[in-house]
Amino acid sequence: MNRLVSLAASVDDRPTLAQVDAMLTELQQMPRNQSVTELIDELLDYRSMLPCTDS
């Protein structure tokens, strides 16, 4: 969880594709509960709107 907090805190404006992927990787390692599932869903929605060339 500390790694996820560090990743989120390091984002100045809008997270890049690489930053979103890093957060998703951390979330996948966490036990699934409603909060984690909702955050994963929101990040996946956000990721789908990012251009593929963003990194």
C-alpha cells in the first residue's frame, strides 16, 4: 500500500500511461475489496482514454 501511495503522490497533474500501469500493478497485488475493485475500475476507465503513445 505504501508503494501505491508513493506512486499516486508523485503524480503532479494527470498520470501518464506508465504511471497508471504502475498503480494497477500495485493494486493487483492487494486483497480485493470494494474499494480496491472500484479504484481498479476507475483507473482502467481512465487508462482507456489515454493515447497509446503517452508514456
